[in-house]
Amino acid sequence: MAERIFRRKLYEKMLQWKQERDGKTALLIKGARRVGKSTLAEEFAKREYESYILIDFTEADQEVKDLFEDISDLDDLLFQLQYHYNTRLTPRKSVIIFDEVQDCPLARQAIKKLVKDHRYDYIETGSLISIKKKTKKIRIPSEETRIEMYPMDYEEFRWALGDTVTVDLLREAYEAKRPLGDGVMRKLLRDFRLYMLVGGMPQAVNEYLDTNNLSAVDMVKREIIELYADDFRKIDPTGKATRMFYAVPAQLNKNASRYQISSVIEQGKQDRVEELLQDMEDSKVVLFSHHADDPNVGLSLHEDMGRYKMFLNDTGLFITLAFWDKDVTENVIYQKLLSDKLSADLGYVYENIVAQVLTATGNRLFYHTWPTESGKHNYEVDFLLSRGAKLWPLEVKSSGYKSHASLDAFCEKFSSRVGERYLVYTKDYRKDGATTLLPVAMTMFL
């Protein structure tokens, strides 16, 4: 079945780059594999330029890669590319796409000279970890505008389903601080759980639209997970990164105050895997939330690099990984998840979707824990946002809302630092004293 072209918000940023930079920089689209970078770049080229050349360096002939060994004669290089791809380029009206540019580091190094030449525009795509690993010996061009791409967000998912109304109405309700009503809320949350189950990977969304079969979607997601696992094996042949990746749902389900390396890797210690953790974070396949030791505005100043939690970049992938013990997650499990009737505690799933949404809207992830008065347990605020001169603490709940002890204790302890406070949960918008009870689908507006 034909692959659909989905509407993506990043397109507007690409238009802004084209109009404002006018070829003075190349555009580098970074992100995890399979989030739609290559498709978006080509669609942009088709719609915004008279002609384009797409060089996929994962498939390009060695003859093409060899052209970048010597770029002293740009006229010859550009002639050879037009001849090889049978495409006529027009100065200032054409673009050349270097797709998966990490597989030809010399092409990326050539960007400096190509941009200065100013004949054509240039767009590069690549995954962060691969770019980092394969560009150690080249001069990284400063003439790049870099943007990050994530899996489809909830609004893009609704667009894919032909719905251009729901998120606008949600936004209006959020801004007006208005409840939606029980009937609307039930449908809204069911729709949002569908997004959580399918996820935002374009291939998975395409499969859902083709088949309406969540088990078929699950198979697509498993292929993506295995691709990510293979990528981790390439950067770490010992298999440690892969084991840590597969253990993300189990680690969150433990409800511990940090990711416990020693329970995943035999004799695993923080100081021995620091570079590996940085590589995993650079991949954007997993999202890191770091502990803020002294939570205050400027959270990065109080970041504890040794205490962190891990989430997946896509909650659809997270759910598939959580049921990895089965060859395929049956539709009956998906239907129970969709109707919110699965008996397992799904709090960690909702934490993952909040982490995903906050990251995609430009936030770094931080949390804070501290001992209760008895010392037998810990209080924990799941996420901290820095807004102006104040902190916005967030506690995530998958069901009830009458108890939010950690959030209350945090706001009492750090009262002078707290602005708004939120309990993100699975019911309607309302207020509980100073706490805003926020439907999880509205997280994107924070």
C-alpha cells in the first residue's frame, strides 16, 4: 500500500529557514530514525523548489560519494550530480538534499563551500548518534541551521485521521480554563489513548490507517524497535546499551527514584557507562529526565547527571516494548488498553506520554525526589518546568486525583519558587484549591 505524506508542523520551520536564510545556511534536520525526516525533506523540495536532487547516502553509488573527495572544482561537482541524477538545477530555485548525511561525512564537510557558492539550497538529514560517530575526523560546518524532528504529536496524529477540529477546541478550553463535560471527556480520552497505542511513528500511523488493526500496527512498531536495538549494538558491541533500552518499561514500573543500572547490567556502575548514556541520549530514541537536586529556575544548574529516569521517544513504541514478552501484542490487550480496562497499573505509560509531549514542545526533562518525614518513603514530583521566574511542578496520575501528597509537599517546601501547579490525569479540567487538574491531552499547551 502507498505510503501517505503526513502534514508535519516542522514544515513551517523549514519555510521560515528558506525565507529568512535565503541559502546562507544549510538546513540540518536531526532526529531518531523513522520519525519522517527524509519524507518531509523531499516533500518540501517538491513543493517549494523548481527542481531538486535527493542523494540518499545509504544507497548512493560509491561513484557519487567519491565526488566529495575533492571539491576544489564546484562547477564539475555540481555538473556531475546533475548528470548522475538526470536533473537540471536552476540557481536559487533548486535544492540538493543530502539524506542520511552521516554515511558520507565528506559531503557534510563540503557544506561550508557549497553554501558560500550560494547557487542552490541544501538540506541535510541524519540521526544524531550516527552523525556524532561518523564526523569525528571532519570539520563540522558552522553554516547550518539545525532543527530537531520528533514522532508525530497528538495534533499531527489527529490531522492524519482527518480531524482538524479536536485540538483547536482543546486549546480553547485550556485557555478559557473550562471543563469539557463528562461525555466529551470520555471520547477525548479514548481518542488520546488511541494515539498512545498507535504512537507517532509515521509507518505505524500509516499501517493503522490501512488496516485499522492494532496487532498489525504492533508488528510495524516491533520492526522499528529492533532497528533501534541494532543501532545501539553498532555503537556498543557489548550489548549494554541494547539491554538498557529494552529495560526502560521495567525500570519505570519499579517506581524507583532513578534508573538502576546495576539491576540491568551485571556490575554496572554509573562512571563506567557515562559515554554510553550520552550516546543513548544523543540518539533521541530514549529521553532522559535528570534529577534537580535544588529545584529552582535554571534547572540545568542543579542537574544531577548520575540520577535520571529514561523514557522512550514514542509512547506507542513504549507500550509495545512493555509487552515484549509476547511475539505480538494481541488486539484484545490493545482493546483493553484503549477502553482503560487493563488491570495493570498504567501510571508509567502516562508518565512516558507526558515526557514525550514535554520534550516535543521544547522542554528539557527534570524531576525531584526527597524523603518523607518518616524517612521510609520518598516524595516525588514527576516533572518540573521553568516558566519565567517560577517553577511549575507536575505530578502524573493514571487514575485518581484526590491524593497528590508529593505535589502538596513540594509546593509547601518550595512555596516561594512555585508558580502554577498541575496534576496531570485522566479526567476533566478542574481546580482543586491552588492545584490545576489537567487532562493529559492538554499537556501540550503547558
